[in-house]
Amino acid sequence: MNTPITPHDTYLRTYTEPEVTALLRELHERGEPFGIQWGSAAVNGTTVDFGSTSLPTLLNLLELLRDASRT
């Protein structure tokens, strides 16, 4: 796994709402085989709104799911 993304990584500010929406869609698709579902997850501008989760958390979780699908 790569180094986790921190909330202070400056490139996170470059994500647009459509990009975050696409990442969230990928999270739903990749999480489904593992029984992971986030029905209440929604995009709020360039942040992800499910609990107190931030974009770095979404990106790190996606990386874990991508790694799991490669093994």
C-alpha cells in the first residue's frame, strides 16, 4: 500500500465535485463485494458527507479496496 494521504495534502484542493462523485461511485462499486455499503454517503462540494469522513479518508479507503481486489 502507498503512504496514506493526509488531510493537509495540498493537491486535495484540486478535486472538483464531479471527480469526488466519481470516487464515491467507485467506492460503492468496490465495496459491494465486501458487503460494505454507504447508502447515506453524498458529495458536499469537494468533500464527502458520511459521518465525519473527509476526502483523504475516501481516497485511503479506495486504495485499500483496490489493493484487496488485486490479491
